[in-house]
Amino acid sequence: MAIVHPSGWRELRIIGAAQREIETLAELEKNLPDSFTVYHGVHWTRLHGGFSLYGEIDFVIVAPNGRVLIIEQKSGFLEEGETGLLKIYGDRKKSVVHQIARSVEHLQARYGQGHAGTRLNLDFLLYCPDYTIQKPHIAGLDPGLIVDNKRKSQLCTVVQTTLQAGADNPALVAVAHKFFEGELNLVPNIGAISEEARALYSRLTEGLATWGRRIDMTPFRLRVIGTAGSGKTQLALAALRDAAAAGRRALYVCFNRPLADHLAQLAPHETLALSYHQLCDRVLRSLGHTPDFSSTGVYAALETGFAACTPGTDWQFDEIIVDEGQDFYQGWADTLQRLLRPDGRAWWLEDPMQNLYDRPAVQLPGWVTLHSDTNYRSPSDILERINRLTGLARPITAGSPLGGSDCEIFTYADTAGLINETKRAITRCVGLGFKRSMIAVITYRGRESSALSSFDALGPHTFRKFTGQYDLFGTPLYGEGDITLETVFRFKGQSAPAVVFTEIDFETLNDNAIRRIFVGATRATMKLILVVSERSAQQFLDRLAD
């Protein structure tokens, strides 16, 4: 049985195309000798910049003689054209041979940088488990380097045959292992996929969740300005767990109710995770005041009542963590600090690019500020587009190993077109293998102004959405459905493997429009489809072309 690095892959909840790679990984582990090592990047996140395994090379195999084999897997249908073998991505076609050539060249160049210009003893293999090559003479590859559906059962035999030449070379193997372990540096993918999805993995052994907690100061006042997907919520969870383990009373506060509900499911039971308005409600109820959630001004009344009241000792905390700080008012920050014990610790987590309400930045004089500009969640091609769109002074660094997600843009002219294109985008995601529970339809508009908010389904696709109503305790009520339908405002702090970001329509691509697009696009962990009005699409594409 081969050694697989990194481990832990059997426990991953895999969706979409990644499931096929996991099946191949299981085959390689089972049928290759224990002297072989298999490196992979299926559904994992890389901590540091540099070489990206996922989307470039699916598997790297190191043999006991030091020889290396890379396997490029192409699942699904392929096309055999005059220029060779082609893989279809939406309405685009890519040459398989060119993809493999780039991967080999990139890998050799990376190796040569640290090994005095030397090269790996490298072979490559194309694995297409679902397709049988009809014209091997025009595929553009040596037929011996192709394992198609007809030879699927021979995969591990072909791997061993390709790598068998030469005696064992422990020194060369050690060099190869050191290189690939340094290049990968992988940890499990972080975060939960959506409010209704079961948590995948929410641990991060390095990165923001580790070095953010290594900072020591008295008093502890840390402001973290981190981009979307940098690990702010994971840092918050780690800090809550630290507090619970040390017997400190901790409070987590954010702006969005869906995020608060999600964190409450993951945080230690000894801690409290609430939205700001939930906190106002809880404090006022403890003092004998019952808010009327049927009134239109209930939230303003909650804010005023909380600011004016005197919370008792039951509302004193050793640790307070504020998430989504860019959505808070200065007065809220000042009010919250009343709940912190004199020797308590305070965290403020925010991302100015997710300030959808155009609120002024909260002033926190004397606080230490930590910047984190790496997104570990979104595919690199999505981030590349975002950097061009926003022109950020501090560009986002791609930390995710996902690449080649082929962000697609569908356009519409009117409401009927919006409905049809959104339905087509959902069907596209389902066709790619994503379960409906792993798809989120995010609208650019607010719930009251969205043309989609009145729909309970589009064709066969039913929506799980906020009804706009609350129970007697202020808990939001949701309708039944398979696919999450949310606004970009309410879905901040969450993510999904496949995101259909729809109803994107603006007169001018101003700062607010750019921030909305930024938030919606960075919700996707694997696949993003944008459904954009015709009048807005051209402005969007012009900015990307600059």
C-alpha cells in the first residue's frame, strides 16, 4: 500500500469533480507498493504562495529509485480535434497536451531554482477514466502515456512499469520528498460550506489562526484587517476554544445573523456567539424589557435601549471577539467595551472591502493592527480577476491550491432573461457534479428589491431562503428547499463550493458595486458563475481588460 501525503483525505466530505480524484487516490494507495509515495492536492488548501498542485497536476508519484511521475487526470468527456486532445470547459476548449507541457515546465523550473539548475527525473501520464481515445495517433501524446477508460484497470500497472527502470536510490528519493513536501505545505480546507451544510474542516494548523494567537500584549487589543477567505472566522473560533479551555468567559459578536447562527453551532458551548442585535435583545430581556419584533423600528430601539441600559455582572466577559467589524458603528464599539472586564482580551476582525453599507471605519486608538492579505478559500483565477477589478493597493494573494475554475459570465437583458440565465447557471453547476445542497444562489440586490426573492423554485431547483419573518424570540424563519438563496448582504462570512452570483446590475461600476462583486465572488470555494445584466457586463469586462 502506497504512502499518501497529505493524510486525512478519507475523512474529507468531497463534492463535485474532486470526488473523481479521491477515487483515483484510493486506487493508487491500494495498488501501488509501500515503497511508492503519492502527493496530491485534492480539496486541500496551501498555506504559502508559490506552486499550485490542484488544477495543474493532480498527482505526483515518487518511486524508490527517485524517479517522479506526474498524473494529469481529465474526468468526463474529451474531444479529439485536429490539434490534438481537447478538454471542454463551458464554452471554451483547452489543449490537454499544452496543459501537461506547462505543468512539466513549471515543475522543472521550480525544482531548478533550489537545486542549482538540475532537473527532476520526470515522466508524465494522462489519465482519462471516463473516455476512450479513438484516435491515439492525433492525441498529441505517446499512446503509452495515456490510460483511458479501456485501460482504466491497468493504471497502477502502467505507473509501476513507467517508473521501474533503475536501482533504488534513497538519496535521490530524500531530495524529491524534501522538495515536494516543501512545495505542498498543505492543511485541510477551512470553514463550513454554507449555513445548512454540515461543517467540513474548520481547523488551520498554521496561518492566521496560529500566528494571530501568538501575539502577546498587555492589555490585549488586536485589530485584524484580513481579506475574504484569510481565516478571520477560523481565528475567532480558535480564540473562543482557547478561552473555553482556560476557563475564561468569551463573547463572539458579528453583524449578520446567519453567520452568528453558524458560529454558535461550532463554538464551545461555554461561549456565547450572537449578532449585535441578538446581544442587544438578550441583555434587554435579562433586565425585564421585551422587544416587539413585529414593529418596524425594532432594531433601532434595540440599539438605543442597549446603549442606555446598565448591564449586570452576568454580562461581563474575559474575552470579546468582534467579527465583521467593518459593519459596526462607532457607538456599537464603544457600547461593547462596557462588557469587557478590566483585564479582558479584545479582538476586532474586519475587511474594509466587505463594507457594503458605506459605514465609516471604527476608531480603535492604541490597538495593535495585523494585516492578512492572503485568501485561502477562493480559486486563484477568481482572485486574479478581483485584483484587476478592484485595483487594490494591497492586492490579494492566492493561498488556495484551486486553479482553472473557469469563472463563467452569463448575461441577461430583462427579468425573463434573468430567470432563464440563473436557472441555466444552476443546471450548469448540477451538471458539473455539485450536489444541490452545495450550491448557493447569491443575489447582488437586497431581499426587498430582488426579482428572485419571490420565487420558491426555478424549474426543478427549490430554494431554501429567509422568509422575512421571525418567531417570538427573533429567530429568522426559512422556507424549505434544496439550494440556498441569499442576498450578498446576508451571505457575508459564509461560502459554498459552487456559487451562482446573479442579478448583478449597476449603472456605474463605482466603489460600492465593486465591493458587492468582491463579496459575492469570494464566497465561491470551487466554482463561480456570474449572471450579469447586458448594460453592466460591458463595464465589468472593460475593467478586467485594463
